[in-house]
Amino acid sequence: MLPAWTRPPSHRELLDRGEEARKHAPRRALADLASGERDPLGILATQNSSRIPELLPLRAERMSTSPFAFYRGTAALMAADLADAPHSGIFVASCGDAHVSNFGFYASAERRLMFDLNDFDEAAWAPWEWDLKRLVASIVVGGQASGRSDEVIDAAVLAAVAGYARGIARATESSPTARYFTHFDVASARSMLDKASQKAIRGAVKQAERRTGERAVRRLTVEDADGRRRFLHDEPTTTPVGPALLDFVQDLLTQYRRTTSPDVALLFDHFTVSDVARRVVGVGSVGTRCYLVLFQDGEGSTVLMQPKQASQSVLVEYGRIVQPPALQEAIGSSGEGARVVAMQRILQALSDPFLGHMRNANADFYVRQFHDMKGSIDVEDLEDGPFITYGQACAATIARAHSQSLTATEVAGYIGSGRVLGPALLEWARAYAAVSLADYELFRASL
């Protein structure tokens, strides 16, 4: 006899749940900023306390170059602010740092160029609108930094919100399996863009296609007389490590291989570690532990990998979001690197097949390929039309990522047509951009 079966809720029932959520969390309330005291410099100082001391001046230098650079490096500040503001109460698997520069191109396992989210250091569960708020505030900050008019910035924010609303509604009308297989490849996306937008991405695509691991090896390494490749000194960006750290990283990589799929683990049997270097990356990540590991076989073929430190998500540490038991268990047993890998596989349509993780007593890491046809669009260089289109594309990408969660249809029901949500998030984004600018001025004054 078959066991008792409970029918899962229907699409209509889930939409109704989302509409019901408006009663305790009105959509207009999403325009409200958090009230109360803030300590932005204190949060940044706390983050710095666990980072490599000699790299902190470089982090400050990079964050001080513009209001947008500062915004990129302050996901923790925003998580703290969002924690004290009204939210929908509908939680999804979230990126945690979905600003406009954290989207871009990369190669799939089939070597097709994809467009998707590309940063998952802060990924965890959170209210769905936190990712969208991170995006629309970055549109305002980035738009102001590039001298755009208020009309263009407002249009870009409203287009992004509409793109998310439309994307989550369409995704949840299809089956969970169909959502799982949905992805955005560059070839199909081009056909849907206007000529100005096609021109805008053409250069970025060409750059991404050139940024291969093989090219990075040629630029970053030199071959010894015995055929062994070693990293060149290019401080502070690339610094070869000493023998002790080289042995230490090699031991950790044995652990990494156990977290990959059997085919990837077997692939690495062909290679041995040739050299390791410390690598400085990004803006907000400066000061965290990040390395480049060069693998080489007997014929000189190479694979370039990047272990990167994974710390507690800002959505947890500053957003104060309690995570699902399964994710807490994974972090407890395998570290924060396991969280990053798991969330990337959930949120990204087609992920790096070499993803894995490792940990020691002092730090957790995730591991990925370096420069595997990765590229991004500099929004400050876009004309106004493509700027609006690009923000909308990023929002649609977030919607696809969020649609993997069980609560996605509730999100669609909560949003409805988007006519209420758009003005609310525009009001919030403009207000938060002003807060971020004030924080930036305070930060620069403290240097």
C-alpha cells in the first residue's frame, strides 16, 4: 500500500500566500529606510580586523576612488541597514551582493559564453527584495557617478524593477524543472537587444573571450630551465609564496579534490602543483586571503585555479538572518566555502564544473577556475539607452536565480503587477544612495 500523500500547494495557492503577505508587509513600506543610530566606520573596522594587515591601505585606496567603488565594498553596511528596515518576510536563496558590477560573462562547460551573477561570497537566504534593493541602489549610485540625468536614472530603476517583476512572474508560471534549465547565453541575448545595446556588449564579449586561463598563465608566469612555470612578482597584486605556504596549500588542495565530482578529481590526477601566489582581487575583497594555484602536467599543459577565502555571509553577520538548518549543517561540517559553492550552484544557471571547497583551522576557502572567459560591462561607459537595458537584464537574471526557491511563486503574488513596487523601490534607492554617499564622505574624511 502506498504511503499517505499530501498534495503540494498549487500555483494559485502560492500566489494567494504572497498576496496575503501584503497585509503584514505592505509593498509601500519597502520604501522606508531604517531609523536609528548607524556606525558605518565601525562595521568597516570590524571587517578589517580579520584581514591581512598590510593590504588594508590598498583596500581603503580602492574604496576611496569614487562613491560607486565605496558602494561596491560595503555590502556589510547595507545588510546592517536592511536588517533594521521593513521587509516582505518571504525568503529566497539570495546573492547578497547583487550590484551591477557583480554580473558578467563566463564560459560554460560546453565553452559557450553565458551571462549571469558572478559573485557569491555573501550568498545565503534572505528576503527576496534585498538583492533587488542592492541592484537598484547601485543603479542610482553608478548613474550619478557617471553624470546621468535624474530622468535616466529613474527610468533605469523602474525598468529594473519591472524586469524583475516580469521575470519572476514568467518563471513561476513554468514548472520547477523548466526554471532549473533556464539560462541566459550571450548568443541568444544579442538577438533581443537593440543596436545600441548590442554595440555596448560587443567589446565586453570580445574581452571575455580573450580572458582564458591559458592567456593568464602566459601573462602571470615564467618558465624555468627545467620547464616548471612560476609566478612573476607583481606586488601587491601577485606575490609568489614561500616554500612553507606552498606545502600548506598543496595539503589543502587534497581536501579540495574530495569535494569535486569524480571526473574533475580524476582530471587533476594528470597534474601537479607547479607554483602558488597570493592574489589581490576586487574592492571589498581586498585583504581577504586569495591565492592562485598553477597546475602543470608533464607536457607543459596548465590549469589555473583560484582558492578564495570564504567568511560568514554579511546577510547572517550583519543582516541577522537565521539560515535554514541544512545550510547551517553544511557550514558547520564543511565551512563557509561549502556555503559559497552550494549557493552558487543554486543561483547560477550553469556553474564552473571545477567548483570545490577546503578549510583549515584559520580560514575557509572555495576554489574556482581563474579567468575562464570571464568579463563584465563597465556601466559608467554605457550610453543612457544601454544603461537602462543593462539594469533590466541584471534584474531579470536575479529573477531567474530567485525562481529556484520554493517561495518564488509567493514572491510573484506579493509583487503583483509591479506598479506599486516600482515607485516604492525608486524612492528607497534614491534615499539609500544619499546615505551611501554620506558614508563615503565620512570614510574619506577618516583616511
